[in-house]
Amino acid sequence: MTQKIYDFIIVGAGIVGLSTAYKLSIAYPEASILVLEKEDKVAAHQTGKNSGVIHSGIYYKPGSYKALNCKEGRHQLVEFCKEHDVAMDVCGKVIVATKEEELEQLDKIYKRGIANEIEGIAKIGREELLELEPHVNGIAAIHVPCAGIVDFAGMCEVLSSLIEEKNGEVHFGQKVVDINQNGQSLHVDTETESYRGKYLINCAGLYSDHIAKSADIDSPVKIVPFKGEYYELKPEAEYLVKNLIYPLPNPEFPFLGVHFTRMAKGGIECGPNAVFVFKREGYKKFAFDLKESLESLTFPGFWKMGFRHWRMGLDEYKRSFSKAAFVKGLQELIPEVTSDKLQHSPAGVRAMALQPNGEILDDFHFEVIERQIHVLNAPSPAATAGLSIGDEIVRRAQEHFNL
């Protein structure tokens, strides 16, 4: 029996992989599309374990992929969720300055939001802030009414169904271990099966660099995992937060700081911190994988990045091992939050793409070779921007594959 040759094989059933497959199914309705996922469900890692925030795009450098895709992706996401009845609420958020010395940074973020044409944003004083979030400690803020919350896992389940309704397949339990190109076709081997396809798109998130390496791509970019740990407010304390409350981010670090997030399916999440983790999918406190640890610790870029940000790194670890320190960080925004009002919430792990010089890749990064596109960095707001990133990958496929 002749083995089926798929037109497109996508590795990874997170939001980027499924959005790409969905957009390909629209652009090429007759194409056969295969999504390979090593877990037994969609959105098993970064997509399903993040804060579930619909980002506005206010923070990002004007003209960057982040800024452009976030805004376009947000609009598409909202319409998609309305059409397909995915849990979602455009509830708005506030970015809060708690002291005088933060006002200059608040103004810079506001001006960046104006440059990015983020609709509806406004600088507000303490009185207006307290109308929106009565328990917040702040002297000024930016109100971002177009931000919101969504069930990203639910959205991925819908995308998967839509792909299969067209001419696509999503295969679970298929961990890709080797990719070989032979003339006009690709051979993709998993731990249990072998597949053939004309074109391949790697959207493997935390393991995107491993998948690229299995295709003999020698990229300088290395994925280093950082865990985000969360608490959530106990039900009786949820009155403290109406919607989304963010601090001013550190402009030198790609994390947005400890914040409060109302979740699309209920509950109020508090966090995350950001600590290096010794296992790429290490969600438990002391998760460890020797091979993956050595891979990160022997990468020169890791130590250069660590040397540059060691003080902030120590603060993050302090919050990881001290609930009191975590609570202190939360109290900067909401003084009424106390330890007895919090309970543990599941952690997530973020794929941070580092360069050998220790620089953190702050924008989307693609490696392209004949018949293959490898998405080696899809940082936040990749979930918000997923559908727009799918459009971008289709465009790149058309250009590089001469489709």
C-alpha cells in the first residue's frame, strides 16, 4: 500500500500550530494537512498554561511583528470566539503606577500605545482608577479597554475540529524525533510512526529548537525554559479584583511582572514570577531533567543573560521559595491581599529564546530552509496573536515554497 503524502505537516498542536493549520486549510481547501502532537490533547503546554489574557499590543515596539500581529490577532481572536462560542470577555485592564518615580515610565508606555494605535486607551488618575478597581493602590494608570480574557484551550479545541472538518488530521501521541528531506518529499518520523509530506512547519514551542535540530538546522538560538508560578485568590477574596490589574513592566526584562487576572472560566489568578527551571516541561517545584539542564547550563548565552539580570533573577527565586515575598509583591498593587487569601495555582513554563551573546530574542523568529519553516521564537503575545501569526506563516510558505 502506498504511503499517503500530506501537502503540509505541522508539528505542535498549540495555538500557533493549530492557527497555522487552520489558515492553510482556508488558503488551500483541497490540501491535505496533518498536525502532529506529542501529547494526548491540544494546548497541553504554553497555550493552555498561560494567564489566558487577550493582550492589547500596548507594550511592543511600533512596527515589530509583536505589535502588528498582536493587534491584528486580537481582532481576529475576538471575532473567532464570538462566532464559535468560546469563553471570552473583552473586560479591559489597568496598568498601574504606584509611586511618583514610575510616572515617566507610565507616560512612555502610553505614548507607545498611541504609536501602536491601540484603541480606547486613556491615562487616568487615582479617582478614575478606583472606580475601575476599588482596592488598587495606585496614583495613576493607563486604562486599556480592549484587553480581555479568553479560554485558549477551548479555542484550540475549536480550531482542531475546524481543521478536521476540512481536509485535515490531528494525530496525538506523536513525538517527532527525526526529519529527513528526500527530493520532493519529507520523511517525518515519530517514536511510533513514519509520515511523508511535501512541506513542514515547526510550531513545537518549548521544543522548537530540538525539532529544528532533528532537521539538521544549526541555529544559534537556544530555547531556555522559565517557569511562571501562580497563586489564585480564594473565592471569598475574589471581590478584590474586578478585571485585569498590571504593574509597570521592567523595560529591560521580557516579563510583565506579577499581576492579577480574572480568568475566562472563573477565578482570579495572581502572578507569575519567572524562574529558570531545570526541565522544559517542569511544572512542579523541584522538576529536574539532567540532559535538559546541561543543555541550558552549557549554553554561553544562558550565563551571559544571567550575569546581566542576576539581581532580578534572585528576586524572582525569592518569590518562588517564599510565599511572604510573593505576597509582598502582590501587596504593592493591592494592599489587602494577605497570605490567607491565596491558594496555589498550576504553574506554566515559557520558552525563552536566547542568542549566544545572552540577548533575549524579543520578537518572532523564523528559520527557513527548502520546504521547511521553523518557528523558533513565538513569545508572548503569541497566543493572542495566533491567528495573525498563522496568516504570516501562510504568507511565508507561499513566498518560500513558491505555492
